[in-house]
Amino acid sequence: MLKDFFVYSVKNLRNRKLRSWLTMIGIIIGIAAVVSLIGLGQGLEAAISSQFGSIGTDKLALQASSGFGPPGTGVVNYLSKQDLEKVKRVSGVKIAAGRLIRSGKLEFNDHAAFGMATSMPDGESRDLVESALNLEAGTGRLLIDGEKRKVMLGGNLGNENAGFEKQIRVGSTVEVQGVELEVIGILEKQGSFLIDNLVFINEDDLRDILDVPDEDFDIIVMQINKNVDIKEVQENIEKLMRKERDVKKGEEDFTVQTPQAILGQVNSTLFAVQLFVYIIASISIIVGGIGIMNTMFTSVLERTKEIGIMKSIGARNSSIFALFFIESGLIGSVGGLIGAAIGAAFSIGLAYAGRAALGVDLIRAEISIWLIAGSVFGSFILGSIFGIIPAIKASKLNPVDALKYSK
């Protein structure tokens, strides 16, 4: 019986091709928007999570904050070597390293690029930074203690499409703020826009090049001992820094965060943006649902004689209801299937274009079978819901009145 209803519904939709397609447009647009955004959002979230996941759960970062921008931008009260020494003595801190992260100009082959340069500390602090950032040389090697006028570049800067018209290679000479440095290593690409575009220079060299006082730091990275409550250590560092910088709770000009906390903030922001677009896409879906209802009401009026004939030969009200109910659900599911296919293709295309334009692997799309199946099933449910009232109206038609009305 259900198979017969389904076949009959398909034939009715095929007989009204133009109206059926016009009815589906709202559903197609809404589902395409939702699928493409979810696909891009999940891909971006997975990429970001993988980056932060590699840092580990035993790290803390203390940063002088201006309220906006990356470390070192707009900061009035920098961290100091005295802060670093006091942080090292906080219970639970295994090792701490101070770092500089500053904007600067990189020149090569008479072309310039503006980005961020960061310092590499000496000794065991270097091991902490390399571990925290998961640094591995793709070509050449990593910086070592005491090297002068050497530089290590993020993976994107050693790419042939980096914008210098000539590829930077190990042994090339580049200029940072007008100072010549030899490239001794190019890092493996991580898919992180920040790290893949960083310029790494030993701390003494970077201070000389940018004329940064010996006392100043932009960020202090810490590794916490095993079996220690990282939240408690974080609170102790916050108390220490409030005392040192003479600020009250809630008025801090610094932040102490775990990679997981930063990830949570990024994901919350990403979700807020996605939610806003979902609301807009939902409006399109609702408009599409109203279009389905309108189409089904029109279909009931056009097929009044048909309904009267079916009832006169014994069709029950439930059969008439099921016929129109399945038809409206079918309109929704077909629209959802087409919309899901367009959305999946759109998100994959956008991710590819983004990677090609920016040269990073961070932008990607993740389209799961559950996302496609959920979109199609949800569209069927939506179409069915908006088809309930027309289906009820059709099922309650009096066969005699229906036959008279059609004449």
C-alpha cells in the first residue's frame, strides 16, 4: 500500500514539474546553506582542535594583554624578566620560558611581506617551546643556542607561492627589518595559519633587530608538573600577577590560559557565527515549508474530483490523508537531497579555494554521511509537517460534494 502511495505521489509531482521545482527552491537554498556551513564549521573546528591538541594539556600561557590583537600589539605594561623568575617559583610549575612575538617586515628577492616574528629562548626553555609548538624542520634544521644572524621560517614562507616570486630555500639570505639573516631551516607545515607564517629568530638577535629592552617579554609559556591541578596553578599565577602589577580581580591587564581554554573560546566564537547564519538559513527553510503547504492546498483543489472518485469507490479517509502526506514529504525530501548535494559541493569548493588563496591547510570541509542523511530526513519531516493541514482537508472532503464541486 505504501509503495503504491509513493509511486502515485511521484507521478503527481512529475505531472507538475514546474510547480514542484519552484516549491522546492526554498528548501534547497536553506538546506544547502545549513550543510555547507556545518561542513565548513566542523572542518575548521577539527583543524583547530588538532592544532591545540598537539600542544598538550600540561601547558599554560601568561600574556600581557591590551584587550585586542596578538601578543605584543598595543601592550602598555609588558611582562618582565622579574615576572618570569617569580612565575618559575610558583608551586607546580616545572619550567617557564619568556618569549617575544612582534610584527615585522620580511624581505627577499626585492619583495616584502609583513607578519609576525617570534623569539627562541636558550637552554631547556627552547625544548619547551619546540615541544609546545610541535616544531619540526621540513628542510634544513631547527635553530640552536647561541646562533647569530640565523633565521627559521614557518612552512608557508618557504613555499614557492609565498609571494616573493622566487622560493626561499635553506641557505637563502633574507632581511628582517633591514637586517640580513641566513635561513637555516624551514618548518614542516602544520596547517596553522599563525605558526606556518611565523619567523623564528634567537632571542638576542630579535631584541637587537627590533630594539626591544632586555627586560620585556610578550608571553611566558609554562609546563606544569604531572599530577598537579593545572587550574590551581593557574589561579596561583593570577594571584601573583595581580599583586605584582597592582591590579584588582576583574581589572587584569594580563591573561593566564590553557590551550584548551583558548580552544573553547575559539569554538564558542565559531558557534556564535554559525548560529547566526543558521537562523537566516532557517528562515529560508520555513518559507520553503510554507510554499509546500500552499502547493498542497492548490493540489487538493485541483484534484477534488479525483478525491471524490477515490472515495466513491471505497478509499478511506486515512488513505487520502496518507497520499497527500507522503506527497508533501516527498517534495521536502527531494528538495533536501538536492540542497544537501549542493551544500556539500559548495563547502568543499570553498575550502579548496580558501586553501589555494591563503596557502594554509586550516580551511577544510567535513561532510559526514550523517549530515546528509539528517538533512534529507529533516526535510522529509518538514515537508510532511507543512503538508498535514492540506492532507486533513483532502481526507475530510465529502465524496458527493467533491464530485459536484469538480463539475
